[in-house]
Amino acid sequence: MPVAAALFLVACGAPPRHTPSDPGPRGPAVPPPDQPTYRVDPDASELRLEVYRDGPMARLGHDHVIQNRTLSGWGALGAAGVAARFYLEVPVGDFVIDDPAARAEAGPGFEDEVSADAKAGTRANMLGARLLNAAQYPLIRITGRVLPGDGPAAAIGSAEIRIAGAEAALDVPLRLLVGADTVSASADFPLQQSALGLAPFSVMMGALRVRDDIQVRLRIVARRVTASGEAARQ
């Protein structure tokens, strides 16, 4: 079942402002020179989306797990030890549909096997011109700041996301851990496709459709950049 995948949007996010083109991030895509910098480690980072079928004929479709493990970007720590600024890029062409191991980890609702044809159809619709439009907008770009939250390791990622020619401001609850050479952030939150201006997939006058709400599970590990410009080893 084709799906509409989006990123980093929670219910409290501001409505998107559509633009005719995607010139790139409004903020700097390079870290500030006067703050400790951490580079995203794609081998240890992952974006995972869980997308659900809906409608009277939902039994004909599948719930889907969509992953991306080619994230890149950086974080720069402020004086208080919190990542004061960050920049992330997500290549939309690198989303993986329904990896068997990921489906097994997702648990109830994801037990059924998804055929190669169903995966290909989902991917084609997700990357097509009516949704992510990967040909014109190959990257999802996120710029923002991390603010202290309530409680140990709690933080709020206040971000601006640019996706498929639209942009939206949003706040995401994070768990943030700062070590000697690494910063790790994780999040698990609901996302609404319609709040990004994306129309969830629907056929047969809505009898088979994708639920507007999906679940985002995010893990980011960033390693401190040394004086030589290399990221610190684990």
C-alpha cells in the first residue's frame, strides 16, 4: 500500500508555508567556528517511520516500516552543555521500505510479509511528484536549536524543516545525552501528514487509505570533531 512519509512534525507544529522551489536551508549549513562541534554518525543513527493502513477495506493493505540510515549533519554545543544549534539532512532516495528485521522489531500489526511489488509501489508513490517529489527535492533539511526540557536528559528540539518545497516550524521532545566525545539524541513521537500539507494516500473513495497519524522513532549519534577535522572514534 503506498504511503505518505514525512519527518519531524508533531501536532503542535506550525502549518507549512509552501514555496515554489527549495533553495536550501535558511540558516548556515556549516557549524559555528566558536563552539564544540559534533558530526552525525550515519552508522549509528536512524530515522524510522511506522505508517498505518486505515479505512473500511484496510485489510487489503499493509502497515509499513520506513527507515533511513544515511542521515548527515552536525550539532554545536553551547556553554551550558546543550546542543545549541543543529543541522540535519535526510536523502529521500535512501528510504528503505519494510526491511524484514525492522518489521519484526515493530511488533504487533507488522507480522505479515510484504511482497516486493508492494514495496516497490509504496516507494514509487512516496518519492513521486505528488508527495516527496524526490526528483526536485532530493533532501529533507532541518535546522534548529535544542532547548533544555523538564527533567534529566530531557530537551526540546525547536526546528524548521524543509520538505518537498514546503517548510514548517515544530517542537520535538528529545532525550539528550552528552558525553566526552559524543552527543546522542532520541525521540519517539506522533506525526500528522496533513499538517505538512501532504495528503495521505487514498483509493476507492477512501475505502483504503493511509492513516494521517504515523509514528516517528529517531536516533541520532554525533561524534566530536577533532582539531584535525575528523570525528572522534567510538
